[in-house]
Amino acid sequence: MATINKNYNKLQGSYLFLEIAKRTKDFLEKNKGVELMRLGIGDTTEPLSKAVISGLSAGVKKLRKKKTYTGYGHPQGKIELRNALVDFYKKRKIDLRPEEIFVSDGAKSDSANIQSIFGQDNIAAIMDPVYPVYLDSNVIAGRTGELKNGRYEGLVYMEGNEENDFMPPPPEVKVDLIYICSPNNPTGSVATKNELAAFVDYALNRKAVIIFDAAYAEYIKDESLPKSIYEIEGAKKCAIEINSFSKWAGFTGVRLGWTVVPEDLVVEGVEPGKVISLWARRQSTMFNGASNIAQDGALAALSTKGQKESQKLIAYYMGNATLIKQTFSNLGFKVFGGENAPYVWVRIPPSLTSWEFFDKLLREAHVVVTPGSGFGLKGEGYIRLSAFGDKKNVKRAMKSIEKNFKP
Ligand SMILES: Cc1ncc(COP(=O)(O)O)c(C=O)c1O
């Protein structure tokens, strides 16, 4: 008799965005004709840049002719694309080799799957609040015990709060895998070089591996802040970096990301290069390579023209972030993030839970946000607003909040 993977039973409730969708649907059923303004999900809304469209179109055209048609490609991604990514890092004075880069269908799958190459008994540390994928993938893999009072047994939580500007220090106890997301989803905070250096020191001393999610790196304006963990000395010995074309080039629907596994990465008991070969084996067994069309689009996104056009997209969304930040500050809320990241994190009054606040905003202002508690215990007391969205819609939402919301 087949049985299920019982670890799924340990997962907390439904996926956050399914619950948001359910509550908004219920509201709309009871309030027919109301037009909602959605600032909840971090999904891009603006069309792809001209450069990307022509790259994608060229990719499609190649498939029209026998001479240029391609089927399965290199499992790690087209060499031209990996070389372009090598150049992308070179501009940040980081030397990588194309063999260390793995192109994929996005950062979500990579950040969920990467844990599978590490031992079952590894102890993982995640930040709280956290992008839920790191947590859930480790629960499903059986690396945790049961959920008790909002905390999984066997997992280490690094608590983000206002005192540490939502970028907690490395754990005091010994852990093996450390997930860092910077710029951070959901809080919009960004780790400084010193903060990342503390994690690299920790990882080198304790032979831990950092999994660094840099999906929002292109949103960093402040040049003193690191866009890649490899800007920190020694990081190639202890960190895997995951990135994506989703947020800065509008690929949330096209789907393309990449993961860097450095040759020098050291893991207890194995020779350098072993971790690359494990990830290569995992990907070639369970993934058949990213779409060739999407890869042509990504090559165009990395071109000088493509990167320039992406800067406009980023500026557009960051204009929304500024507006959201200003509106909530003017209303007397304490506001975080939204400067080097497309998320604004707002402290709510202690009299309401973040789901109650979500319902109140929905009812009074018809605006959908994300309740902080969906990102962990330490997210309670906050909401997240996404700067991804049509400017007119964001303006309408802010006006509605100013006019109709009674804090
Ligand atoms: C921190 C973080 N990493 C990864 C992703 C997913 O990226 P992708 O679209 O490349 O799967 C998201 C999406 O919201 C995210 O917030």
C-alpha cells in the first residue's frame, strides 16, 4: 500500500497566498462590484523590456527552422548565458567560472531543492520573519520535528526585529545550513557588508553552508551594500548563491533563475568540487534544463541595452515603494524597507493581529496586503506591502487608505 510523505502533515495551514486569495474571494462574494487594489503578492505587472522581447522573439524564430532548431540543451544552461552571467559578476569584481553556474526555471525551485544535496541530519537556520520556501522545503524533507507554538522542533530561528533592523546576527548555537535573503522578503531590509561578513566568519569557523537568496539584489541603490555574498572575502568557501530574472527583468511568468555553486565550497568530509557535482547530478536527474526561449530572453536582459531598460522597470516599482512608504509614514505608522528593496514593512497597532489588520484594510479601504504573521511568529505585528504593481493602482490604493481607513 502506498503511503504519503507524512512530513507534509507537519506543514502549517495553507500556503499564505492561498489564504489571502480565499479571504479576498469571500469578501468579493459579499461585496459584489467592489474593485480591490492588490498590494499583496510580489508579482511583477509591467511589460517586458524591448530588449527582452526581441531576445525571446529571436529564440522563438530559431525554433521555426530545422537548421537552428534546438531540443534539450546543456543541463546547466546555455554556455553563452553562463558566460554572460560570469561577466555580470565580473562587474562586481567577482570571478566565477561558467561551470559554477546552474541556470534553472527560477529561484523558488532552487531555494527549495538545494537542501536535498545536504545530509538529513543537518540543522538548518532560517530567519524569522522568513520567505516560507526555505522553511517548508526543510519540513517536507524531514529535517524538522513537529510544530509547537509556532516553532518547528529541530530548526534554528534567527529572529529579526526592530533592534537588529530585521537582519539578525548568526545563531549562537551550531547549525549546518543558514538561509539568508538579502534584500529581504518580507521586511525589505538589506544586510551590510559587516553583517554578511559575520555570517561568512561563522560559516567558515563551523563548516556551515550559507544559502544566499539574492533575488532582489538589483533593487539595491546604496552602493555600500553588497549585491552578492561573494563580495565578502571567503564566501566562495562557504556559500551558495541563488538569483533570478523574475523581479528585475519581469520574468515571473517567463521563468528563469540561476544558482552559483563555487568549486571551492567546503563541506565536511568531501573534496572541493564535490558539492558542484552533487548539484549537477540532482539537476540532471530531476530537471531537464531551462526553456531555450527563456534563456535567449535572459541573454538579452543581460545585454547593456537590457540592463539599462531593466533599470527603468526597477525605478518604476521603487517609485511605488516611495509612495507607499510616505503614505504610511504620514498616517503615523512606523515603516521599514522600501529603499533598497521592493517591499515595505509596516508596524501595526498592537490592538490588532496582522490578519485582523488585513481584514480591516480590505473592508475599509479595499486594499489587499500581506499579513506579517504569514512569514513567521516574528512577523506578527506587521504587514508587508509590495511595490510591484501598476502605478495608478498603487496611487488609488494609497488615496483610499488615506480617505477610508480608520487606524
Ligand atoms: C526571496 C525570494 N526568492 C525567490 C523567489 C522566487 O523567484 P522565482 O520567480 O525566480 O522563482 C521569490 C519570489 O517571490 C522571493 O521572494
